[in-house]
Amino acid sequence: MNLLLAAVAILVAGGVVALWRDRGGPVAAVAGCVVGLVGAGRVLWTGATVSLRLPWNVPFGSFYVEADALSAFFLLPIFGLSALAAIYGGEYLAPWRGKKSLGAAWFFFNLLVASMAMVVLARNGVLFLVAWEVMALASFFLVTFEDERDDVRAAGWTYLVATHLGTAFLLAMFILLGRENGSLDFNRFTAGKAGLVFVLALIGFGTKAGFWPLHVWLPEAHPAAPSHVSALMSGVMIKTGIYGLLRVLTLLGPPPAWWGWTLIGVGLVSALVGIVFALAQRDLKRLLAYSSVENIGIITLGIGIGLLGMSTGLPVLAALGFAGALLHVVNHALFKGLLFLGAGAVLHATGTRDIEHLGGLLKKMPATAVTFLVGAIAISGLPPLNGFISEFLIYLGAFKGGVSASAAIAVPLLAVITGLALIGGLAAACFAKAFGVVFLGEPRSDHAAHAHEAGPAMRGPMLLLASGCAAIGLLSPLTLGVLTPVVSVLTPADVLWEAARPLTIISGAGIGVLVLIGVVALVRRRLLAGRSVGETVTWDCGYAAPTARMQYTGSSFAQPLTELFRPLLGTRKKFTPLAGYFPAPTTLTTDTPDVSRERVYRPVFGLVEAGLSRLRWLQHGNVQLYVLYIALTLLVLLVWKLS
Amino acid sequence: MMAFVHILFALVLAPLLLGVINRTKALFAGRNGQPLLQLYYDLAKLLRKGAVYSRTTSWVFRAGPIAGLAAVVAALAIVPFAGTGAPVSFAGDLVLFAYLFGLMRFFTVIAALDTGSSFEGMGASREVQFAALAEPVLFLALAALARRTGSLSLSGILGAVTPSEPVWALVAVALLVVLLAENARIPVDDPNTHLELTMIHEVMVLDHGGPDFAFILYGAALKLWVLGALLVGVVLPGENILLSLVAMLALAVVVGVIESTMARLRLLRVPQLLVGAGALAALALILVMR
Amino acid sequence: MNLELVLILVVLTNLKLLGSSRLGSSIRTVGVQGLLLGLLPLVAGHDLTARVWLLAAGGAVIKGVMFPWMLMRALRDAEVRREVEPFVGMLTSILIGIVALGASFWLGHRLPLPRPAGSLLLVPVALSAILMGLFLIVSRRKAVSQVLGFLVMENGIYVFGVGVVQETSLLVELGVLLDVFVAVFVMGIIIFHISREFDHIDTDRLSMLRDWKP
């Protein structure tokens, strides 16, 4: 515990120093994160829960922090990815030195990491909410780093409103829990009114995590933020929502079946809608943001399966579901962090996020391309990398339930399997598009043609993350040792060792595939040695002057799938048809706004605004009348309470 | 031990399946057709050649055929043949089986995009659409079988086949459609066309040549064998190796007959075909559930 | 040929109807379904008396031959071949069909019926045919498709009857057949006249016959 609190202290102190002196921000971030990692690792290694409780003269508040296996597990990606993002950010933010206050940026960065750690460690409602709010505000200021741009400002506002709406639900939830139990300390919470608490937690934490339809801030805020912040937000911050949901579940006792079904439904819909929208995007970071929605859906699916196992008395189902979800939390932090850092390198080198203006970057940025490819294969859930392992655990749980349980449970679980298969196929298509259109082929614009490789401070973290993906994929049985104590916080997890035995064979198969690749590559090299290996242009069917614009674009690549899901996407198409017989210029634009934003939030907020604007007459600007309002209210309250 | 013998059979006999298919199509067309061993001659010729690479491409292009071949050989180790277990068999290996094909497809698609040609891009985009729909059908069919036999491993499922029930017939038809879709056979794709508007698999490998193309052709033959072994295992119980080999050749003849009597579907119709196959698998699942 | 196999084939014909837009092949599919249903009394486990054979033969001829013939004639006169632009696309129709199938199985287990002789599949398959027939009527434009939907519904009711009624009552069967015969005959004539008058058989355009202006 001392180490963890020291880590938080180093982060905060370093942030203040950065604000004051405009130097030392990244160093303090890395130092704090390393100390924190050691502390979290120690908790997981020894398996002992450490806690500290200090009084605090806030009503109902106490400085009660505790690190059990669940908290320590979430601290791993928080500190790990933050350290790497800090190293990356040092070089990424360099072009703005002198034009913007980098000290402030690093202050908020360190504050964000410290507050995320406190959220995961807090065991008192007031402390939790304070840390949650600091996290929201720090990330808001980080998102609006480039606030001279209109779209960044709009994204910042969207994010602020969304996160506060979620926090409102959390406030209601904590008030409810406090009223039931008389105290806001987590260890005093019992399971009264569990259903209502669950729903409030679902909405409140779901807004932060990005469940559909509460996800509308994700595709706005993540692209607007600087890339190392996007990586942190997408890789770690939205997982604090998942952590909150899991922590509340541990406090509420045995779950009824509808909780599991609700989470499975929310997870499937979020995953499907997320990946379909990701396919339709041409902004690289927006694509990655929607893909985060998809992966949060998969994590929620795993949690739902775990809850289902708990409520129907199938311990294997419960253990596998939770294990898969938790492993996917770490995996997603790894590969989504990697992908966002890669996208940041691309943005840094070319100045654009629009994939239709990129292409051929693999030759200019080879290291970035390799790590991006590793991230793309991992996020598509393909063997032998880590995405497959966590999805396999969820599949295995669903299959075991589907094969042996009663029909009422088995049919929906098998529908889950079909849904996961569809989502996996769509994810592979989406990331083949992202990697292929950005890095392969010929450059489609001058920006891409003059790109340069990222510097060592940006490459290093990406390589580390890519190796992490490969390590978890090829050494997956070792993860069981870490997962079992964490899962046992939620449900008895001894069955996990036996049930997850296939992981050894899977990692073995992964190593086998890599060996086979090496063997075949060697065979080819032997075959081609001494023979002529020529170079020419791509087969162009005899066109006299092929250009890079003739390549398949990202939208064309995704068109069969976006056409298939057209009712879901609501794509708007503007096309001026040609009149007359001869060729002439014309334009076609397509636009895919977020469905829930257009159909749900915009009308609702419009109604609210229309209603509230009737009250505008109250804001007349006359100071005396305002003071009169205050005095009248005071009088009314006094009369009411004292009579 | 027997399991490794089966892998040897597959590695040696897979190109023969394509020869049988082509021979059947030729007989329907009233020709004599290619020799049955034509693919072997083609592979030998290709392996003796040098290579020509496009200047637009990079190591991704060179890695595509290799990764694809490695993935399908790994899938070969999971599929049982003639009722005896596969060398690699564990609970949930059907998930690894399906996703190994996903790995092969991913590398083929990015190798296609690497050429910077609109032909390959066209084929790649159609391929990912069909694959996104074919995978759920495969999972549904395998889930129905898993529920019926109570086993989560391909070796366990195919070791407990009772083909007299309608469930197995429905699943077999669904698996046949998946086989046709994954191996680019009519009615999903025409392996003999060379018009860029109609190619899917052919066009994705248009720029490969020499040993790379040999790996691709051999990988395609192995993929046909692997999915065919799965289908034959669903239809045929028992542990008779000779019968299973004859059944594989019969399957090749059936595919040839289908190719000769049907036309390729319009591209807009292929999702309907796949969803129809999914409906059959779902029906099988519902029948198993009660 | 056992009962389960016949029932599964009936479900497959229904799914094919949902997924097909060609009216000629749809009529033929309904004819095949009629033939299968003619076989139903023979395999349903009732005693094979001469009456049962007569019933089966009559049903097969009327449902499998006569109705398709009448509908093909109406189709030829109306000069349409395809159902273009139905309200619900083919892909979505098949998915809805699967959902209807699952719902029928779930409902079938919950209906408080005396246990049907023969097979546990009878009631779910009957329900699914009724639901899919209703769906065809709701989702297609051409009048011929609506007649087909009505026929599928009647087939479903017939399967239900075979399952629930222990002994085949000739009177009940004849009553149902007469009802359907009259319906198809009348509808065939109406379709012919509609197409002659308006040059099309799109039922959604019948709303143009309203007197008042909206």
C-alpha cells in the first residue's frame, strides 16, 4: 500500500512541478507508474490484500483505500500503459513546445493517472466520487489540448456533458447505498435494493465504459485528444467503468439471472453496432474509437456470461466468463493503446487522420507499420496473439453452457456464439481495411508521400506493447496464475485451472504456426536462391497511366459490408446525378453520423432546450432581483422548516 | 500414430481433389479434360521458377502465401479423419479451427491490398464480406453438432456421428455451402473466370507467381481437403479409412457436378445463400435442443 | 418416410418461400408442400384404412396439383414473374423466419394441449407455418404472394389438425378443403380481373381506391 500511495504522490507532485516549472512531467509520470507497477505486482504476487484507512473530515467520507486482487489487476494496465504513453507523449508533444503550455498538459496527464489509480483503490463513496470527478476533469482538459480548433472544443463539451450525466447516476447510486447502510464505506454495503443499484451502476459506469447507446462521446473525444491521451483514454480510462461495475457486483451478493441476460444483451448490441460503425469510418482515430466500443461490448459479454453462470449454478461458466472478460481488459489496453500510438505516429508524420489520403506508409515508417499490424491481428482476435486467447475463454464458457445446460439457457448462449463469430469476422475486415489502406499500396496524397518514421521515443513504447501482445498470446497459460486470484474475488475460481487447460495447447499451436511460417519462408529462400527475382509494376491490365488514386479506397473496401448493414448505419448520401449524355464532373459524398446521437440524443436535447428556453426570462441580468430571489428562497425555507 | 498417417494422406492427396473436380467438369462439358494429376505438375513447374515482385509491394506481400499455408497446415492438425482423433484435440478446438482460417484470410487480404491495385482490392472487399457471413454459419453448424454429441472437440464430435437423424443432414448441407463459399467454388465464385468484375479469390492472388503461387495453390487444395474431411466426417460414421478416402473423392465429384450444373450467383445473392445455410444450421440447432 | 422427416421438409419449403422472390418457383414450392401434406395422414400413425388413403390422395391432388395449376394460370394472365421490392428484403425475411421458428418451438412447449400423437414436432411446425404464412401476407406486395401466404397458413392449420385430432374426420377435412378451394378459386378470378383492369397486381396500390382525399 505504501508503494501505491507513494506512486500517486509522485504523480501528483510531478504534475505540480511540471505546471510550475514546465519540465519534468514525463519523468515524474514514468517514475510514479513504475513504482505503482511494483506495488500492484507485489499485491498480486503475495495474494494479500492491503488496506489503509484514515479519517477525513468530510461528511460520510474517509480516506479508505484498499488493494485487493481486482484493484491490483486493474492497476497493471493503468500504470503500464500510462508509463508508455508518457514516454511517447514526450516526443509527440514536441512540435507544440513554445506555442502551448506543455506544463499544463503534463500536469493534467499526471493528475489523470493518479486519479485513475485512486478510483481503483478507493473504498469509500466520497473518495471514489472525488477521484472519479478529478479523472473526468483532467481528461477533459487533456482532450481540449488543441482548443483553437472548433471540432476539438465541440468534442470536449460533448465529453464533459456525457461524463457528468454518468456521474449523476453514480451519485444517485451511492446515495441509495448510503441510505440503505448508513455509511459510504464499501465494506459496510449490504445487498439491499440490489436491482435498482445494479441499474444505476449500469448506466453510470456504462457511460464511462461506452455501452451502446451511452457511447456517443467516445467517437468525438478520442479522436480530438492528442494521441497519447487517446491511447490512455481508450486503453485504460474506459476500463475504470468496467472496474466500477465489477466492484459494485462484488458488493451486491448473488445475482439474479436477469442481470446476466441484460449485460449479455448490452454487450452483444454494443459490440455489433460498434464494429459496424467502425467499418464505415474514414477517420483513423474515429475508427479506433468505435472499435473500443466493440471491445467493451465483448468484455461486457464476458461479464454477463460470468453472472449467468453464477445465477444458474454453473461455476465453470462463471469462472470462464469472468476470466475472459478480465483478460480482455488487459489485452485491449495493450492492443488499443498500440493502435492509437500508431495512429498518432501516422498523424505526426503526415498531418492527417483521413485514411483516404494515406497509403504506402509501410515503406516510409516500417517499425510503426509492423507494430500496427501486430495490433490489427491482435484486435481481430486471430491466433496466435492475445486477442484470440481472451475471446477463446469467452467462447469456451459459452460453449460449455450451450452444450450442457438446459435449453432455456443454451439457446441464447449459442446465439451469443454466433454473434461473437459475426463480430470477429467484421473486426478482421475492419482492421484489414485500416492497415491495408493506410500502410499498403501507393501513397494517395502528398502528405503520405513525404512521411517520415517516428522517433525512438515513439517507437519504443509501440514495440513494447506489440511484444506484450505476442507474449500473452504465446505464453497464455501463465496468465492463469494472475487471473485466478482476480476471478476469485467475484466467483470461486478453482475450476479455472482445469477448464482453461486448452490454453496450453493453443499457445503451443501458436508457436507451431510461427515455426511453420519460418520453415516455409526458409524453403522459399532456398528455392529462390540463385534464380532470377525480378521487379516490375503491379499488373494494371494494360492501362497506360495508372495512378495511386486508382487504388481501392477504404470506403470501397468496406462497401459490401456497409451496404449489408445499411438499415443500422443510416448513411446519408449526397449525389448529383449527371444530366446529358457526355461525361462531366460530379460529386458523391457519404456521411455516417452516429445513429443514437442523431435519432435519440439530438431530439431529446432539442426538446429539453426548447422547454428550458421558456425560462430564459428569469435570466434578465438585474443583480438586485437576483439578490431578491436568494432572500425570498431563504425566507421560504426558514418558514417551512421552523413551522 | 494413425493421426499422423492421416496428415500424410492429406498432404499428398489434396491436389488430387482439384484434379477430380476439374475432370468432372470436363466430362460434363463433353471434353476429356486435364490429367487428374495436373495440379501436381503445375506445382512442380511453379516451384522451379524464379519470382517477380511488384515495386509497390513489401514484405507483407511476400508473407501472405507463407502465413496462409502455415495456418491451413495447423488447421489440418485439428481435423480428425475416418473417425479417429486428430493429433491436436482439446475442448474448444473448433474455435481455433475456424479462427485459423480467419488468419489465413487476413494475410491473403492484406497481401492483396499491398499491390495497390484495384483488382485485388475488389476481390479482397468481397472476400471479407462473404467470410464475415460464412463464419457464423460454420459456428452454428458446429454448435448444433456439439450440443448433439455433448463434445466440444472436433474429434469428439466426429467420433459420435449417427447420420440417420435429420440433424446431421441439415448440418451437412450447411457445411457444404460453407465449403463452397470458403473454397471459392460456384455458386459463390467461379474459379475459372478471369474477368476482374467477377473474380474474388482468383483476383486476390493475381500478382503472385513462382513458388509463392505454388504455396497459394497448395494451400487452397489443403483448405478444400480440410473442410471436405469435416463434411465427410459428419456424413460418414465409422473408422474405415478406405471408405473415407473414397468419400473424399466422391465429394470432389459432387462439387464438380454442382459447378457444372449451376451458374454463379449474383454477388448480391451470395449473402442470401449464406444466410439460408445459416437458417438450415439454426433449424438443426433447434431440433437438437428439444 | 417417417413423420419427422415430412415435417422437417415442410419447414424447409416454408423457409424457401420466405427467401425466394420468383413467383413461379414459389407456386411450385407450395405445390410440393401440398404433396407432403397429402402424405401426412399416411405417416401420422393412424390406421391405414381406405378412408385415410382417399383423404391423402384427395389432399395431395387438390393441394399439390390443382391449386398450383390455378395460381399459375392467374400468374400467366397477370404477366408478372418476380416479387420486386417487397416490404421486407429476402435476407431479413429468412432471419425473421428463423426467429419465428424458434418462437414456435418455445410456444409449442407452452400450449396446454393434449399430447399429440405422432411426433413432438407437429405443434411447433404447425405454429411456424401459420406464423410464416402470416408474415408472407404482411410483407409481400403481389396478390399472388398473399394467396400463397394464405395457403401456407391453411397448411399449418391442417398440420395442427392432424396432430391434435386423434381420428381423421372426413367431414372436417372436406370442410377445410372446400373452404380453401373456394378461396383460391375466387382469388384466382379476382387476380385475373385486377390485373386486367389495372395492369398490375400490387396490393398496396389498392389504397388508391379510397374515395376521399387524404
